[in-house]
Amino acid sequence: MIKIDKESCINCTICYEICPDYVFSVDEVEKKDVTVRFADHCCICGHCVSMCPIGAVTHDTLPCDDFVKISKPEIKPLDLQNLIFSRRSVRKYKDKQVEKETINQLIECAAHAGSAGNVQTEGFIVLNDKSFLKKLELVVVDSLWHGGVKFFKGKGLIQKFLSKRFGAKLTYQYQKYHKLIVRRRENNEEEGMIFRNAPAVIAIHGLKANYLAQTNSAIALRNIELMAQTLGLGTCHVGFLVTASNMRTRKINKMLGLDNKRKIYGALMIGYPKYKYKHRIPKQDRKVNTMYSA
């Protein structure tokens, strides 16, 4: 799998130092003479092949021709900070489709996000059929309601139990969801409640058995969010879809063509914003614990 051309190797030990899985070893005394010690540890990250200054390290599944040279990004810290601060959750979109090439570009950015152990087991679903999104929307609302939201009426013993179980902030949030569903149904306004009539939704799914799938998915979606801004697009997380998927995994999976070893871990509405936000919104101060060294 991993090979070192000993005739050309200059024993710089870069591959040894940057390998995350201790595949390589060096002479303990002279700290050189790099060898492949545990090839079966390899997570196929490609760092060793990429960083070898003379191409002495090769990998059977990572041909050198597949590596693309990148230029150093010329992004000033303040520019990136302003981009992050300007991100808003967009819920009102123009009646304009997002181009297929643009969607592919966003997914490529997501696929280049880090993943635990470099397992790269997350996949993506692009939803841009309006009729299908309407059907999925109704299933999501129904799943939320019967999955537990219907109990958050704000009265009685059940409410006291729920408040103790979830705490004040979450209970208040779930009560709002209860009111939202009840009122939208009473007024026959369920359409657009979940996906806000966005022209496209990108959902990400992962293996249930991978406890870090949710983290991998969040990092990937963040890449999409930031890249989308540079393309003039707006995004918003579809938390309702994720929650509904947790409550009724089989039903949601069947609609989305997933087997039951997988689960939806995140989703983003995507489209061209109808309105542009002009102010940075204040955020709550967060508690920060700092562990000082002696």
C-alpha cells in the first residue's frame, strides 16, 4: 500500500512527523532511516505523499497524478471574520433555481471538509423538486407532531415533567414549535413551513454506527455555508428535518432512498436571497472556561 523508494529518499523524516497514524518509523538514535512500519494503520489521508519533497513516498490508492497543487490563499483574517459575521439564516428566497454547476461546487467544498479518521462515509442528497419537497414537508411536520411536539401544550402535569426533563430554554423552544404547528394547520398554511420554499435543499447523511458522523456533517455543511456566501447565495439549516429523521428514521429514509444503517445528520436550504441583511446582529455572551498552565 505505502512504499518508500529508499534509493531516492533523503531521510528528511517529514512523512514520519506528519503521519497521524504512526505508519512510519525512524532509527531511534540517529532519527533517520525512515521505514514503513505499520502499513495497516494507514487512514489514506495522503499527507505523506503530498509532503514528500522528492516524491519518494507512494501509495497504491493515491496516484501522484491525482494530487492538485494549490496556491496559498490570499485571504486576510479580517476579511474572513467579516464573512463569518455576515452569515445569516436566510428564509426568503427569489424564485430562481440554483445552477447545477453551483450545487456541485458546494458539494465539492463540503467533501473536502475534515472527517474523523478520514473515513469519508458521509453522503449528500440534493432536493430541488418542488412537489417532492412539499410531500416531504408534510411528513416532517407529522413526524415532529407525533414524535413529541404535541405534548408541549404548556399546561398540566405533563408540562411540569417536560420542564424538569428538558429545562426552561428547550421547553420554551418546543412550546413554540407546538404553537407553530397548531396555528399553521388551523390556517391551512403548512406549505413552506419547513423548507421556506427554497429552490434547493442539500441534506447530508452518515452511518448510525459512526458516533462522529454528526460532527463530520456539521463541518461539511459549514463549508457549504461559507462558500455559498461568496457565490451570492443564502442558506439556512433545516433542523426540523434532522429532528424528524431522529423520530421517524425509517419513514424519512424511505422517502430519501436511504437504507436504515444511515441517518440524516444535517440539511441546508439554499437559494438566492430576496433580501440582503445590512447589519451584524448582537449575540449573547458565552461562558468561556480557560485552563491556565502553571
